[in-house]
Amino acid sequence: MEGESCVVGGGRRLANGAQPAWESWLTQLEQGTPAGEVVEQLLRWLMQQTGAQIVLLLAPTAEQVEFAYVVGARADELRGVRLRPHDTLLEPTLLRREVWRYHADTVHEPFGALHTGLAVPLPGVPHSALVLLNRSEPFEPVHEALLLEFAPALTLLLRLEHLQQQLEWRERALRWLSRLPKRLGADLSLQHALETIESLMRKVAPEGGGIWLYDEGRRTLLQALHYGATPLPAQLDPAKLPPNWDAEPTELDWEGRTYRLYALSLAEQPLGVLALALPVDAIPTLEWIPPLLGHIALMISNALLYEQTAQRAHHMAKLYELSLQLGEQRTPHAVLELLCRAVHELIPHDYTVIYLPSRREPDRLTPVYVDPPHDALMRHHPDAQYSLPGWVYAFNAPIATPDLPQHPQNLKEPLPSGFHGALAVPLQVAERTLGVMLLLTHAPREFTLSEVELLFTLANTGALRLHALERAYA
């Protein structure tokens, strides 16, 4: 009642007799009022009863302390400001958990003109404080008792707010998962899976993000998805990422922007990494990404398996078609022409060279077919053992290299200059090697394991027809 006194803390009284509306505030929480709104009401009540111009609730965030709630003068300007605990006048409360009292005619940023102050720590929350600022007169012991009474309640409200946020994040995650079958539909391709995942990423990090997946050799992470204005690297070296990036979320800067990295793995098998641009102010929305990482990895793994299966089916159909067409050819030249055409369709490269043993020089190989024509390659007759094609011919084993000039098997009798990527496989029938098929690229190129296997199968298919023609005209 107006004019009555109110007992607070250690027996001291507020002059106007007002009492905290605990019952009303608790009733609001029971009726579903967000904890943050109740916190605002408590702080406004404190401001009215103490005569403070500013009431702050400071909460820890990463290595700093954030003005989580601000009531009073300059509230919109101060809300969300962050400070290092040791660089502020509130250090005794934030770091040593002592009551802070202040009274002086001085100016301190970011508060502006700071004359009086009082702060108490929140129990159970390190680097936190409930703060009153700029009362016309110094704060009294009754105000300190009032803050000590409110501090436990505010701690519980902060934790309740955090729990409410977690529930909200989980509901968002469940809604996304519930819509996932409809979003994916019947399209199981990797591109469609990534587009579906991108819709989720844009919700939590609209500023930008990306996904990188391991190559077949599992040595490099290649960019599979990118959105946002900031350019992101086309590939990543796992060894140069922050330590333990594959064990827990970590942060990395690209082009002056901070990204949070999440490892993508399935059954302890790493698939790649997902990166999201961190918002400038706060990152609460990113908290509902980790529970979905397993689902994201499963989607990507299934899409990769689907594409691999579809690709193998396509290759098998091509091989079957090629074998039928080869069976209709009656000359070695026609067989080699058809074989090279099929290789160019299935494996990107610049030149194809077919080597057979030289009839005039048994220790040499002869380039019998070059597609497209290349004079230097046509004049190259490598040693049947001490050269890159010769090593493949002699030891009946493939060679793939992205750095042809430095490959040890290419040093003694090097191939013509101007080529960097190479893949060579034997033309083999049973245990007999008829010759060598060599693919060359001008630019450095890593041939994948599946490409090596495919070329090996194509070469053997062509070798079978060459062997049949050889026997027919023997």
C-alpha cells in the first residue's frame, strides 16, 4: 500500500512500501509467458523502487559478458553490448563475485555519465551480475538487500529461458525432419539433397555457408555447396583445419567473416564438413544444428550411394553397348577408334594414346593410335620397360599421376612436354599384355579410383576384341 513500508533482506525497508509481485510473475510463467518478458518486468520493478536510471542483467557469452537485458535510459543502445570482464568497472562482481558499490562524479563508457552504481553476482552463473546505475543519491543497504533477494530468481529465469530456447530449437528441428520426406520426394540425387539441406542452413545462417565433401582419395575436401556473398574456398586441406575440428564444432575465419564448422560423419566414417557464417550479434539459432548433423550426413551418404550406383549402371550399359559394337569391327584400327571414342565420353581428358610392342624394335613400344592427332606423341617410342608406358606394359599394373613431369617412371624417357595429368593401364587378356592405353591432360588432374577401374575395364574389353582379331588373322 502507498505510504507503508516493506521489509527486504536484512530487516531494512523500502520507503514506499512496495512488495515484489512474486505471485503475479509466477502466474504469468504458468500461463506460458516467455521467461524473458518476466525478466523485463522484474527489472522495471527494480528500477521504479530503487530510483535507478538504468538496470542491467549481465550474462556470460563465450569469452565476454553481454548486456542481456537493459531497462531504462539508452536501453536500445546498450542492449547486446559486450565487455571483457577484466576491462570493466564491474570486475569485482564479474570475476571475484563481490558486491560492487560506486559513487563519483565521473564519466565511463559505455554507460556515459556514471555517478552511482550497485551490482551483485547471480548465484550459480559465473561472470554474471545484476546492476543498478545512476540513482540521484548513493545506493543504500536496503537496495543491496533487494538485489540479493532478486538475484536467485533471475538466475532461475535465465535458465528457464535457456530451456525454452532449447525446446524451441528442438521443435524447429522436428518440423524440418517432418517435412523432409516431402521435400526430398523421389529425387535421390546429391544435388537435390544439398538443395534440401541448404534450405535448413539458410534458416539458421542467412549470411552464408557451405558444405565440403571428401574426394575419393580422402585427402582433400571439395566444395559441394555454397551460398552467400562471401567467397569460400573451392577445396580444403583437412590437415590445415583447426585441431579437433572433426570431434567438436570449431570456428574459422574466411575473408574477414567467422564461420562455425561442424563435422559430417556416419558410423564414425567422416564424410566432410558443414560451415555456417556466425551472426554478428548472437548465435542461439545455430544450437539446433548439432542434433541434425547425423540426419544431414545420412542424406548425403544415401545420395552419394545413389549416384555411385546410377553411375555404375550407366557405365555397365556403356560397356555392354561397346562390347556389341566391338564385335562388329573387323580391323584393329576400327577397334581402337571405337575404344578411344568411348573413353573420351566416359573419362574427361585431353589425349588418348595406344601403345603396342614394336615389331622392328622388341624393346620398344609404338604409338599405333593417338586421339586427337598429336605429332610429338606419334613420334614417341618409349622403352618397353624403362618409361612410364613401358613400366605399365612390363609389370601389368596401372599408373595414375597428377604431376607427370616429376613421376619417377617418367624421368628416364619422358613423354613430350606440356602434359601434367596421366593415367595408363595395360591392354590385358588373361595373363598376356597386348599393349598400353594412356590418357593425358594438359592441366594437373587427380584421376579417381573409380576412373582407374573404369579405364581398366574398358581397356580389357578392347583387348579381348584385338586378341580375337589377332587369332582370326594369324
